[in-house]
Amino acid sequence: KYKSIKGSMMIAYCIPVALIVILGTTSYRTASKVVVEKYETSVASTMQASGRYLDIVCTEIRNKASSLATDKKLANYFSSLYAENNTESKTLYNDYYVSLSNYMRSSNFLSDYYVIANTGDPLLSNEKTEQMRRTIRKNAFLEFWDQEDVAAFKDESVKNAWVGYHPFIDKEYIGDQNKYAVSYVQPFPHKDGVVILD
């Protein structure tokens, strides 16, 4: 009789314990699944938002580079006005310099810019002092299209490109490779100039 009471008590005690263990395991699995699903949804939303933001940034950079590369006044400056070295050419240069400097200051994603051509003074960010600008070789742009970092442009179908680095520009036009992750390169329509936005 003692053994049967002991056995009954053990069974009576083990049944709730087993049910609690089963309930705890089921609850843990359900809660774990919900937490993982919420985490995955949150990560996917964050990635989509980041992707949309990067798309907006890239579109903004492409649009700015394209508008500069096809700007008739800017092309006119580089093709002939620079040589006249008169008030009109200096005013035009200064207007673009101020406009680009303001654009760079207002931008959270632009670290530097270069508008260079085979003639005329290049438009470079205001971080480059006058003394630094004097070290730029006048004919450096003539070597630009021969560089490995813009080799993709040898294919005539390539109209613009994102590049990871541009050592020639960094060396010749006082750039800093540590200040940019990628650069957008937009040639002028006849490849007699180029816009580079870091």
C-alpha cells in the first residue's frame, strides 16, 4: 500500500511538471519564432530604407554631374572664355566655384569635386589652397583618359561610371583617397573635360 501511494504521488507530481515543461518548451519556441520573424522584418525594412537612401544619393550625384558636364556656359568657359582672361571669364569661373562650394557644403555625402578640362583652370573644392593649386600641371588632363581607373571609358558606349578610386586625380589635382568611398565620373560630351564627384 505504501508503494502504491508513493507511486500515485510521484505520478501526480510528475504530470504537472511534465505539462509545465511541455508548456515552457512550446512557449519558448513560439516566442523565439516571433522574435526571429520580427528581427528579420526589422532588418529587411532597414535594408530597404538604406537602399532607397543610397539610390537617392546616387541619383542626386549623377544628376549634378550630368548637369555640369552638359552645361553650355561651363563648356563655353573651358573652350574659349578662359583664354580671354577678362571680367566675363573670371565672373563665370567664380560663379561656378561659389555654386559648387555651396553645393558641397550643403551636401551630406559629397566630400570633393573636380571639374577639369583640356583647357582653362580646373574647378576644385575650396579646401585646395592657392599655393596647392599652383602645383597642378597645366597639361595633366591630357593624360587623364590613359589612366587605368578610367579604362572603362575606352568603350564608347560607356557614358559615365562609378569608380572606387582615382589615383591620378588624387596625385595631380590634390585629392585625398581617404576622404571618399566611391567617385562618379561624368565626361563632357566630347571627352574634352570631365566632372568627378567624390
